[in-house]
Amino acid sequence: MKTTQTARFPTKSIAVRFLFSVIIVSGLIIPSVAFAQDAAKTHTLFMGADVSVGRETDKDVRAVKDVTGSSWVIDVNGQTKVVSSKNGPLNIRVTPVLKLTEVSATLANLKGAPSYTSGNDPAAKLTKDMDSAAGLNAGYQAAVNTSQAALTRAEVNAGAITATNNMDAANMKAAGIPGGIPMTPDQGAANSNLQTASLAASAAQTSVSVGADMEMTGDRGVAQGCDAMEVTFGVSSAFRLSNPYVVIITQFSEKGGKPGMVRKMVYAKALDPIDIHPKSIDVFEGGFPPGFELKDYEVHLYNQGQEIATNVSSKRVELSRDEAFEYIKVVYLGSHKGETLPAAPVMGKLPADLPARLAEGKYGDTFYVKVSKDGLAEESFLDAACTKRISDPYLESVVKGVRFKPALENGSPVNGVAALKLGQLAI
């Protein structure tokens, strides 16, 4: 069966030591017969991250249950609450935790790099400046063209005036020009030259104005540095993820900050359902201090609030079902020293047709299983006193596929009895 729940274990415990021992001496830990029976790598042990959030003023932070858009979803006294950084600063806590899961996803072409928000992008600023300059230039060019046209007309008119002033009254009459007092040649030329010089100066001044307004100040269009982070990748999974989201943990240092001081930025994004068909994901987040230096970043993938392994997960180790079970037992014993507890189901390999049979109303009762101190099912019964044996071969095979946390007596594993309700298994 598919394990949709993710087992969580503390990082500084016997679990960490087992992480390495399972790689080196797994053959010594796991019985050779069991290993031979189930050698396929079905589970993944990896270093995940538990994320908790709250308002900056809150004393306590609460575990993240989901993500909607880019906002966190938490549970407060049984009520779902959406927490967003848009409404004020948040207190975000990230706890590294070893996790074991049967569900895994593949991230392809993972890339992450500093970027710019739109208001701080040098390319966008340059384009804006060029568009503005082009508009100014068009206006000034129209003014220059107007001045130059007036200058040309003035020059033509000046020539006509000079020619007219060289005529006497008789010639003007013969030429059909209305009578008047003609100017002397010197007077006509002087006046026309003054008009032409004035227009020429106006055109020259307009051209100078264009050049002056096109100049930019020394720091105009120069960005203060990257103030955002962009992460892109493709994602796919053989097991359909119906409600996935991604959490990105970025480590960086501030521009001009103290040497060696590293800060963290944690942000998330809800994703569409993921299946075997790769989907392209682009996560962009602003709010970084301008000019920050990226040190490292991590990508964590979750489904229905539970983290799942990916091919880029830290400290990733592939395990067979039996190796995974041995790991769970080691952690369980280390976490309950001195305690007395009953046996309980923890993982299993159930037949594919079991859900359909349960839906038909079959096998809905509580059964009782005698469990060895190794956590293996021995005999199954219909009653808690273990007097009525189960005679259904199908049901017996289902029970045999379940693995149990062994019963504990003062912290030591002993033979025990576990209650088993197949319809409530979350393994």
C-alpha cells in the first residue's frame, strides 16, 4: 500500500546514527530471510523540514497544515487560520527533521538565483528611461523642424525683399507690384538679415535644448542590487499529489552586513496537482535586502501537509520495506525508553483490492493480532481475549502484511496484542 503519512523523527537521536548504520551494516541489522523477501527500495529516508508560523508578536508558533496561494495555513484551537506576510511581519520557525516516506517526487532542471522586483530591475528602468527620452526627443524634434521651416521661409522672403527693393517705381508698376515707398537696398538687406538671424538663433536654441534634456544624471537607471529570488524546476510524481505546495528556504547575507552573518528567508507557494506528467514551476519572491548575496537554498515539497521526498532532498537514503521497518523500530525504542506500551500497527503492504472490499462493508470490525517482540504479526483473532481464530485466508494474508510497533515493558520489546481496524489504517 502507499504510505501517505510521513513519519517524523528527531534529528539528534539514535535515528541519526541509524541513518548511517543502515547504509553500512544493513545486512547485520535486518534478518537475511526478510531482506531477501522484500529487497525492492520502496521508502526514502531524508532530512526534511517542519515549518511553524505565527505573527511576529505571537509568543507561540503553530505547525503549517497547508498553503493557499503564498499564505500559510495553520490550526488554531481547531479552527483553520490563514496567515500572510502581507498583513505584517511573521515569526517563522524551521526545524530540520529526519522523515521516512513511501511517496517520492522528481525535480528536474532545478535553478535558483537572485533576481529583481519590477521596480528595481535595471533593464526595466533603462527601457522606461529610453521610452521617456524618445517622447521628449519627438517633441523637441518637431520644434526644431518648425524653426527650420520658418528659417527657410525667412530666407526666401529676404531674397524677395532684396529683389523688390532694387526696383524703381516704374519697374514695380510694370511688374504689377503695388506702389509704395521702396526701401534702399541696404535697408531691405539689413531687415531681412535681422529676421533670418533671429530665426536661426531660435532653431539653434531648440536643438541645444534637445541635447540638454536627453542627458541623464550619473546614477539614473542604476539598480541598488538584486532584491528578489527566483527558483524554477520541473516536477513529477508516480503517486498523484492532489494538494501539493512547495517551501523554499533561502540563506543569504546582506550587502554591507557583518562578515559571516547569515539570514534566512522562508516562503511558500501552492501548486496544482502533480502526477507523472512533468509540470514547470516558477517561484518568485521579493522582499530581500537590495544587493543580498545568496549563500544557499533548499526546496521542500509537501502534499496535504505532509512532506515527501524528492531527488534533491538532503541526506536521502533509499530503503527497502524491511529496512524502513527496522529504522522505525530503532527510533521507536529510542523515543520510549522505560515506557510500557501496547503493540500498534505502523506500516504495511496491503492488497490493492482492499479499499473496494472495505467499501462493500467487509472487514470493518476490529481484529486482534498477536505481535512478536520484533513487531511481526503471528496469529489473528476476532476477540480481544484471542480465543476465536480468524479462518478467512484473505484476511489472514492482509494481517500478515502489516508491521507493528512492538509492545514495550519498561522500554524493552515484548510479545503483545495489537488492536487492528483495517478501515482506520493510516499506513
